[in-house]
Amino acid sequence: MNKEILKKSQSLIALFLLCLVITLLSDKFLTGANLWNVLRQISVNVCISVGMTLVVLMAGIDLSVGSVLAFTSVICAGFLKNGITIESLDLFVGFTVLGAVLAALIIGFLLGLFNGWAITTFAIPPFVATLAMLTIARGATMLYSEGIPISNLGSSFEYIGSGWFLGIPVPVWISIIVVLLMVFITKKTTFGRYIYAIGGNEKAAYLSGININRIKLMVYSLAGMMAAIGGILVTSRLNSAQPNAGTSYELDSIAAVVIGGTSLSGGVGSVTGTVIGAVIIGVLNNGLVLLNVSPFWQQVVKGLVILLAVIIDRKSKK
């Protein structure tokens, strides 16, 4: 019983020890301004990572979330600032903030749906299918933006990423809503139980009458939409859509999922564990910056943390 409790609490213990070490090494870490900054920064990774959690629970992977984030970012910014012009019809369609946000979410959903369609229709391994989407979406981002940032999107849109509501940053509120929604889906719905069943034993799930392909389509679509939410948060915080946004974000999200205790083999894990994993990644990034560690060493440390988390996962499975 004690071993089981210790196993479930290992992410929280790791977070506590990490915070303790950084606090001892830097007096700037536990300041109110810095802690809010950490929460604001991790809100993007939290949104992406909870979508990734559903994919990994199903024993899949999605390497395209960073590129999907970038593409939906420039689409949202481009629609908001420039609208859509159809010269042949002499037609111009303008977008409100809500319209641009909804367009980005729909496109994120469709890109994720395409991932799921490729995986289920052609039996392509998720690694390969989403790697292809990583390249496609990044190329589409450069084509649409012509490699130039789309800036000055207005104060209303900027409020989404930089504003405060009831004393808490708006991005934090958005990430809380996303997390609560995903916890409800995974814990209280038939759809959530099917995800665990497929990850635990896909053949047994199929023989039980579960529509495997439909569940995979929905999961990858949700992952794409979560990436779009992350893109909206990044773009609104900077008040600018950067064509190179989202680079290596897929690594941070996978790291958060694995550190949070979700097994790469599928069937085991939770959204709340992923949130803890995302906080660990965010605190680690923030601590390394406060300690003036070289960005190159930051990548090395992050890679080692991911490797350690996977090793622990494999040991736990045994």
C-alpha cells in the first residue's frame, strides 16, 4: 500500500524537491511576479499536453502539435488583421476576435482529424503520420505568412494572453477550464473509458465492440484543437503570430505527459498527472533561466529529464 502511494506521488515529490532546490539557489523564484509568470507560461504547454495525454493513453503519439500551433496562430492572426479577400468575386470577409478564434480552433480540429484519418485509413504508424503533418503544417505556416510575423492584432485579442480576471491571468483560467473538461472526459464518460481500453489492449477493445477508428479520429482531432488553443494563447500574449512559433513544443508536451506518469505503452495515466508534469517542466525552465544557465545546457537538462522519466516508466511497468 505504501509503495502504491509513493508511486502515485512521485511526480509531486519531484516537483517539491525541484522547487526547494531552485528556492535555495535563487531568491527570485518564490516572488509573486515570478510565480504568476511561471503559471502564465505553462498554461500553453498544459493545453497542448492534455490533448497529448489522450493520444498517449491510446498508445499513440502526436509529433505535429508544435506545427499545428504555428499554423493556427498565423491563421488566427491573419484572419483577424486582414480577413479573407476573394478577388474573383470582389468579396471581402472580415473577422471579429471571436470569429478568428473559432476559425483557428476549427482548423486545429481538422488538422488533427487528418492525422487520425491517415492513421486509421492507411494503417500508418502514428509516429510517421504526425511527423508528416509536422512538416506539412510548418510549410503551410511559412506559405501563408510568407515567413513574416503578423503583428498589432488589437487590445481585445491581446487580453486573451495578457489580461487578468479576478486577480488571475486569463491564460491560467483557460488552462484550468481545459483541464477540468479533459478530466471529466477521461473519468466520467464512455468515450474516456474507451480511450483507456484501447491503450490497454486494442485487440480486446475491438472484440468488445468498441469502434477503434472512430475513437482515434476523435482523440487526434481533440489533440489538434488543444494545439490550436495553445497557439491562440501564444499569439495573443505576444500580440503577434510568429511563423517559427511552436518549435520543439511537441517535446515539452511529451515530456509533461511522461513525467506526469502516463505510460508510453498506453492505458495508464491521467490528465492531472500531466498537469503536474507540465508544472515540473515550467518550473525547470524558469529555474534554469533564473540561474543564468545557457539555453544550450537547458536543452541537455530537459532531454535528460525526459530520459529519466521514461526509464522510471519502464521500471514501473516491469
